[in-house]
Amino acid sequence: MHEPPLDPAEQPTDAEPALRPLAAGAPVRPADAYAYPPGGPWLRANMIASADGAAARDDRSGGLGNETDRRLLSLLRGLADVVIVGAGTVRAEGYGPVAPGPGGWEKLRAGRSPVPPLAIVSHRLDLDLDAPVFTEADPRARTIVLTTRTAPPGRVRAAAERAEVIVAGEDRLDFAAAVAELMARGHERMLCEGGPRVLAQVVAAGVLDELCLTVSPMLLAGGAVRILNGPAVPVPPRLRLAAAYRDDEDYLFLRYVRR
């Protein structure tokens, strides 16, 4: 059954994803639908998986997405104070500094820096410190590195010349402490883009408030990892489905929040 088109006055802007609720209801304004809850810190993750659970295609999550998913990714970044990502994902996906979406983020980021900083999780600091993700970052959104006390001291000093360094934990990153340090710097609306190893650690630390999951209508099989790649969580957190949307290409966009 085909749904009627949205009224022109209710269409998303060119920079926003065109989303419809699964059930009958008012058209979706994405910036409102994905707004952070008021009154305190909130850590959300944004991930994508195929219909059979693969978190990557050809070793890249971007191989699963479409234009709607890319626009939603941009919107979620624009809403966030900081974007947390693992060093492996930075390398695999070719990350640079966060850039505004096609329509700009002036309204989304009123009173804040034009873009959110990246916070890169790296235990060994095996990073290319001359890469654009460091050298081309906006001075008002300097790249952050989250690392541990056992990181090589020379690499810590070198990283501090290119980025703000936050040390949390001994030989593994203490995500609860890292989140507290980000909050102390005013980054209360946090977005984690993984990858799967980082997200598994975030969940294990008990600091995830929300999961935004895009379900791609692809079947991949093979040995691709899931959106969490780590040891089993002893007490799996229970989530509540807060919203579900779709686009015209049969992608699903789900929002889960902690109970």
C-alpha cells in the first residue's frame, strides 16, 4: 500500500532525511524527532546493520547505507556536542573533521561551536597525527583523543600537540570516566559512531542511553561482525523502542532508549 505524499509545507528540508512513521501519524520533522532530551547528559549511539545483522559491507559501514541514512548521520552529528569514534573506524572509514551538512547547522548549533569535535578512542595512540582529522579541525572544535595511562608517553606528548588528550583508565579505556571528563568540558549531548568494539565497551560500561539503528534491506551472510563486537554482557541491558521510521527505499530507522 502506497502512502500519500507529505504536504509540501511539511516536507523535510533538502538537508534532512525524508522519514515516515511506520504507523499512521503526523509527518516527521527529523530535527525534532531526534532532539536530545532536556535536563542532563545523554549518550546516544548511531549504527547501521543489514537485515541479517552485518555491521559492515566490504569492511565499511558506509557500504550498507543510502542517502537517507547519510542525511540522518549528518543531522545526528549536528545535534551533538561531541562525536565519539574508535581509531579503527577513523582509519577504515577515512574520517576527517566533522563538517556541516549540505544545508548548514546554524539553527541546530546556535550558541555552540559550528561543528562538534571528534573524540577518538585509541589505547596505543597509533594515529597519523598529520592526518586532516587533526590538522584541519576547527580551532573551536579541536579533536580530542581518549586514551589510557599505559599509552606510550612519547605518543601522548605528540598527540597533545595536535589534540586535546583525555586519559581515563589503566590498560583499557574507562568509558564512565571518559564520559565524565567530556561532560566536565560541556559536552553533554554525546554521539557514539562506534565501531563495534567501541560500542561494545560503551554498553559494558553501562553508559549508553540511546541506540539509533538503521536496518539496511540487504542480506550479506559471510563473517561480518555485529554492531557490538566484544565479550558477552553479563546482564544485557533492556531497551525500549521509542520510535520507528522508514524511507521510500525500505530502510528502517529505529530509536531505542534504556528502560
